[in-house]
Amino acid sequence: MAELGLNEHHQNEVINYMRFARSKRGLRLKTVDSCFQDLKESRLVEETFTVDEVSEVLNGLQSVVHSEVESELINTAYTNVLLLRQLFSQAEKWYLKLQTDISELENRELLEQVAEFEKAEFTSSNKKSIIDSMKPKLAPLHEGGAAELLNKEIVRLQEENERLKSRLKTIESQATNALDEKSKLERALQDLQLEQGNQKDFINAQDLSDLGNTVAALKSEFQKTLNDQTENQKSLEENLATAKHDLLRVQEQLSMAEKELEKKFQQTAAYRNMKEILTKKNDQIKDLRKRLANCRRNHPTHPHQALKESDLYHSGDFR
């Protein structure tokens, strides 16, 4: 198989563009063929023609074919500009500057290499067609790859959101455990104080002094533990608040990214351009039909003053 010196991804992109160009070229050739067919069916109804009649028919056909070919060449140039715009837009997002060599566009050797590549890709056996049909299709770039970058950013934000949620659960669990331990220590102190009160009448002064010292030590230790737990609880609460703020920030970024992606999808110009072209064509056809009807109604018996069919040929509507 002929190769273009590109990686698999870029070569598949080239194949997609060549498939699009082949489709447009086939449609335009069918249009040119229909011009000749219409001429045969509408004008070649007599056995003999004068030189002027033949010249008029050929001039009209020339005008129609010229218009079709010119339209296709213009459309091809504009299509190539849009393709370059997509590539340059993607490069600018990564702060790259691409350069082109216009002289290479007329390199006969490279053009023949592209022709061989097209022949190998599109005129191979049925087995090749079946294999191509099984290949995964590439997703559209949508305005120069902005949608793809937004999708990646959304995935990253979603992953960060999940990590923050997991961290929040861990902090909440630690805070709950700290509160439980604090409650247990408070109950233990209350039990100790209650036991001290019950045994106060049954111990001597020395034992009471020792017990007081023990209780004081326990209180000091408990107070220290309680202070540590309080500081730990405050730290956990601060971490919990920070995690919640981070979660809200990530959710806001995710929402903004999704809105930006939706906005990019709604700003595609392909549909508006196609609609504008169809509207212009329809208005042109209506105007030509109206002119033809007016000429036939105003001059029904004077063929030399009627609207010539070549006028229609020059206008691009040969029917």
C-alpha cells in the first residue's frame, strides 16, 4: 500500500478528506453529464440544424459547463481554506506556528504519490472494503478540536471531583471517630467521679489525698487529651470545609466546561452556509422561471423576441 509518511491517525484523516473530495467530485461530474443529457433531450429533436443553431446550442452548453466547473473549483478552494483553518486553530491552542510550502503543491512526484495512495485506498478488492468498514470511525473535530480539549478537561475535572468526594468521606469518618472518642472519655470521667464520691466515706485521709492526686493527674491527662482532640477536630473541620470548597469549585468548572462545549456545538457554521447557498439558488431559479413566463405571455407569436434558452444556460438553470 502506498504511504504518505504520516502516522496512522493523520493518515486516516487524509483518507477521510479524500473520501469527501471524491464524493464531491462525483456529484459535480454527474451534474456536467446531466447538462449534456438535458441538451440532447431538449434541443436535439430535429434532424438538421443550421450553423447558427448549432453555435447557439454549443454556446449555451459551454456557459452551463463553465459555470459548473467554476463553481466546483471555487468550492474546492474554500473547502481547503476551511481545512487549513481547522489545523491552524488546533496549533494555536498549543501556541504553535505552522508553515506551508506552496511550491510543493505542484510537485509532480508528490502528486503521483498521492494518486497512487488514492488508488490503493479506494480501488482495492472487496476484502479491503470489508476491512475498512470494520475500522472504527474517527470522531469529528468540531471547530478545530476545541470540543475534544473540553471533553478532556471535563474528564479531568470529573476525576478530581471523585477524588475530592473520597477525601471528604475520609475526613468525615475521622471527625466522627474523634467525637465518639471524646464522648467515651467524658463518660469515663463521670464514672470515675461517681466512684470517687461513693468511696469517699470508706477511705482514710491518705487514701483520699492519693486519690485526689490520681484524679488530678487523670483530669490533667484528660484535659490534655481533650485539647488535642479539640485541635484535631478543628483541623478536621477546616480540612472538611476546604474539601467542600474545592468540590464546589470543581463542580463550577465542570458546569462552565459543559456550557462551553454546548456553545461550541451550537456555533458550527456548516448548516448556516448550506442554508444560505440553497436560498440563493432557489431565488435564482424562481426569478428565471418568472422571466421566462413573462416573455412567453407578452410575446406568444414572436419567437425572435422570446427569451432564448441560452440565457438560461448563462444563468446556471438548464431545464
